[in-house]
Amino acid sequence: MLLLFCQQLFAQLPRFTIPDSLLNKEEIIVEPESFWRLTGDFRFNVSQVSLSNWVGGGESSVSLGSMVHLNLLYDREELIWENDVNISYGIIRQGDLIPGFRKTEDMFIFISKFRNRITNRWMITTILDFRSQMDEGFRFQQVPQTDSVAVTKISNILAPGVVRPSVGLTFKDPHLSITASPLAGKITLVLDDELAAVGSFGLMPGERVMAEVGSAINATYQRDFPNSIRLRTNLNIFSGFDRFHEVDIIWDGLITFKVTRFISTSLSAQLIYDNNILIPQDDGPDRKAVQFKNVLNISFQVDF
């Protein structure tokens, strides 16, 4: 009788299930696949020279510079959307003839590429390329036989600003990308009142926007080499339908060498030839000319 009673009592008790997390079983967590990838780096450099009663000559100086590169990539099946941002800014204060700081580097570049794969190496591409600067730019000229300096404004934010949209066919392998665009545009903006009033960067006095239609070729090459060496270069060629014999060229390149985890050396160069821009000359009237810039830096660098 006692056994029957106990058996019926235990049969009426609620049943409990021990979760797997309390057992010695390994849990498997599957994270959702992400089609987005963000990479980039930040570099900062500084130099300083201080002279006092220095008979060897020279001038005291302080210079600061920084550069940010960001790349946001979406890659899913046939669709690729890549957004690239390059920002650099540098200033220097040298001597006492020109007080305050002057900029030595000022660049803002945003390039967005939307691609639709046809095959693994061929795709249809839409490109939006925007370039400008973030601060006022001046030309400093010493007045002959005096200690004074003439200062002339020559640029500003969105003066100029250049937008280059295009649609074309792209060939792409792991390092090289070439896009031929039979239809492309070039929109030049001059949104500074002072510069627009006198007519700058190919625009007539009072004009703020100039639009051109033509064809373009874009090429990009990037590669990582042994010993932490990285190369990235880009070429943009545009020719308007109304002046097809005149070609606008923008080329830029960057080589970085990682010395330690946080110290790097970089060499950058940029070449621009724009038929709309007349360059002031010291020995004559303004004329078309090749613009060239190169920068060598030893920087503190953080990658992410």
C-alpha cells in the first residue's frame, strides 16, 4: 500500500526539463552574414624647428598635417557598392614675414562606384567622383623692394568643387579596375562670391556652375606588397564632346610603408591638367599648365 501511494504521488509531480546550457554540451551560435565592410586609416604628423640667435641662418617653423582614408564596401551576389573618402589637411607657420599659419595641404575626395556584375570580371558601373577643398587658399607674393606681402584669394570650399558622374563598362581583377564611360559629365562649381564675381576656373564673371558632357576613362590599381608596403593609384581622363581634342587629366598615387604598428612612412603625389583652369605665372599672363604636388611624411598611423 505504501509503495502504491508513493508511486501515485511521484506520478502527479510536474516534470522539469534541464536546458542544454546547463549540460556539458557545446553551444553553436551562427551569426548572420554581413555584406558590409568598413576599413580605413588615420595618419598624423608634426614637425618643429626653433631658432634663436642662430648664425647659420634659417627660420623657426611649426607644421601639422593629418590624413583620413575610409572605404565602405557592400558586396552581395551581383551588386557591388564601394564608397571611398580621402581627406587631408596640413598647415605651417614659418618665420615672421607672414604671420599666422598657412595651409600646405587641403583635399577632400569622395568617390562612389555602384557596379552590377555581368561576369566575374566584367560589370556595368556608375561612378560619382567629387573633389574640393575645405578651407580658403591664398597666393602670397612679396612686393618688390619692400617687406610687405600681397595676399590674393585663389580658392575656397566648393570654389572650385568638381563633380564627375559617369556610366560605363568595367573590367576588374584583384588589383586593377578600368572603366570606359561613353557618357560622362563634369560639373564645375564656384560658390565663393568673390571668386565667382571675377570669373574663375573657366566660368564667366558672375557664373557659379558650368556643366559639360563627354566621355571618360577611370583606372584604379591597388596592391599590397611584402614588408608592409601598400600602393594605391587612380587615373581619371575626361574629354567634353564640344572640345574632344582637349583632355582633362587627374592622377594621384600613394605608397605607404609600415615601419612599426603605429609608425608609417608615406609618399603621395597628385597631377592635374584641367583645360578650364588658368594658372598665374610670375613671368607673364595666366595660362594652362600642369599642376603637380608631392608629399613625403613620417606619421603616426592607426588602421581599422
